[in-house]
Amino acid sequence: MSKILIRGAKVLGGEPQDVLIEGETVAAVGRDLDTEGAEVVEAAGRVLLPGLVDLHTHLREPGREDSETVLTGTRAAASGGYTAVFAMANTFPVADTAGVVEQVWRLGREHGYCDVQPIGAVTVGLEGRKLAELGAMHESAAGVTVFSDDGKCVDDAVIMRRALEYVKAFGGVVAQHAQEPRLTEGAQMNEGVVSAELGLGGWPAVAEESVIARDVLLAEHVGSRVHICHLSTAGSVEIVRWAKSRGIDVTAEVTPHHLLLTDEMVRTYNPVYKVNPPLRTERDVLALREALADGTIDIVATDHAPHPHEDKDCEWAAAAMGMVGLETALSVVQDTMVDTGLLTWAEVADRMSFAPARIGRASGHGRPVSAGEPANLTLVDTAYRGSVDPAGFASRSRNTPYEGRELPGRVTHTWLRGKATLVDGKLT
């Protein structure tokens, strides 16, 4: 049985300790642990976290392997400190049957850089007309617990109600892409001062907020769980805060890019800043940070959305929406939340590991760094500062909004059940 001793790491940002891994499990945590027979990783000054869990990743396979594959996406995940990702259903074919979700799940198991948990579509073909095989996907080998038409909104209230009722039977959750389609026809960016000055079609905040308001009330009515994908406005924060105060079983996520970037970036007309939902105002960004800090927003999720070069290297109106995010997420969170004093590293572990694993029922992930627990871990050099160079990404795509931007922190090691997937910043 292999033994690894991580020496002197600040576990969840606390006092330095040694962590001993034996096989797939954390064997001991303490001071001055015996190093005999162990490979030693010197971790002085670095922060050790539980392996990160992303509840919102686009791996594109099957169908858009020119953008990403399960292999390249999970390599990107390991590079960013993730040991589990939830793969969205908007593939070709759509992951709306047991067969497709099992295909994605098996690809994740074969490649082994992180665990891949497929998300099933809510409706057949993401068309919003008929419920997909929710029960069959849950009963499949993939064991699907999260369902989403992400990329499209389940805008029919009756269909949404039926989905919430159906998943309640097995403790599942519907993850809603909150976008009222009639209010966003032709929209290109956030509706506001900048869109008016640039003459680009505006995407009003109410298009998101109205759907969230409806869905939390539906969840309350049927007694089910609803999760809000990529929440992006100050108004959405207030609705979720109200719903939680009322006891409604709602959770919400925010992306790293919505914690940092604003619609002012669109003045460059660089399509790398084109994303769904759009970048919002500085007021929204500050509200999102506050909500993540106080727990109104439960988790950070990347919405890693890879695209080939030609889908972004074009005029703004024709460009695809989305940004890659797995390899920069933790750095952005350190920059916006930790270095600003809004979150501790222990709270980062909650928002990026414990809580997403709990929401998605990711068994074996989001566990404490303690003896007897699975050795899903990530080690972070928080003192590092460097410019983002997408040429070094493990992802197949390069559509990052951070190219050339200096960000703090670097993941140096990732372990999946005791097996190193990243060592000294390099994939194994």
C-alpha cells in the first residue's frame, strides 16, 4: 500500500499539520507524523483543502469533442484542484436517457483524473415540452441526482412543477437556468448604461429574477429541492435570501467570473467576455460577493464552457456564449473573497467542496480532512502570483477572460483517492 506524507500543510488554512495518506484513505492528521516508508511532500506555507467539487461543468462529450472531451475536461479539473465534476446535459445527443448519462459516467471512470457525475436533462432534447427519463437516469449506473436543461430555461411552469414533484421521490434536485426567453430575445449583454451606449441588445435582470421567484414558490408548493444555476444579479440574491428565510429548500451558485468581471468589459467588444448569463454591474458583483460570504449563495460553480477558437474569434453578435473556468476558479475566489477578507479558507472549503458535494449527493467527496476519510485532496500555494497563460491549459479550449491577468494562488497537487493526478503543478 502506497504511503504519502504531506508535511506542514495548513489544513483548511489552520495551523500546520502533517497528513498521512495510506492507499485511498487519510490515515492520520497531526504533528510530527512518522515518515518511514512514505513519499514526503513538503507543504510548508501551503493550504490543504478537500478536493474541490464543481456542480456545473460542460465537458461537451458526446458531440462537441472539438471543444472539450471528458479526458481533457477532467485533466483541466485536476489542474484546478477538482476531484469531482458534474457534467451538464447539453451534449449531442442530449443526456436525456439512461444510455447517454451512463456513457458519460463510464468515460469519466476510464480516464480517472476526477470523478464525473452526469447531470440529466429535465426535458427531452432540452426542448421544454416533455419530461425526460428522470427515473431511469436516476436508476442507471450513473445514479443521476441533479437534472438541468442548462443553456435553456425550463420556462413552462407546469413542466417545472412536474419535474420538482418527480425528483422529490428519490431526493433529486432540479437545477434551473433562470432566463425568461421572451425577455431575452436578441439579447447580447446586460441591459443597462453600457448596453445603451454600445447599442447592443439588453438582457434585463428581471429575466433572471422572475424565473427564480416563480421556481422557489413552486419548490415550496410541492416540497421539493430547487437549485439556481449561475445567479448573477443583486435582485436574485434578495429573492433567494427571502426564500431561505421562509424555509424553502433552495440553493444557489455563483460563478467565479460573476464575482470579478463587470459589463464594462464589453466595451472592448472582445467576445471572450460574452457569457450566459451576461456580466453584470459593479453593484451586482459586490452583492454576489456579500451573498457568498453570508451563505445566501451556497457554492461557487465554474460553468466551465469551452468553445473552439473559431466560435470566439469572430464578431460579437456571432460569438458563442461561455468561458472556461476550471483551471482559474480557485485563484479568482482567492482574489475576490479570501484576499479581501470576505471568506476564510475553511469557508472556501465549504463553498467549493462540502456544499456542492452535499447538494449533488457526491458520495466520497466534500469530506473532512481527517483520519478514515477518502484521500481526495488539493494543495494550494496561496503566496503564488502569476499571469494567466491559456497556452498552458489542460482544457482543449482557450476562451478565458483572464489571459494576461495576474491572479493569486496556484494548485500544486491534487489527489483522487490517494492517487496523485497533479504533482508540482504538472499532470501525472
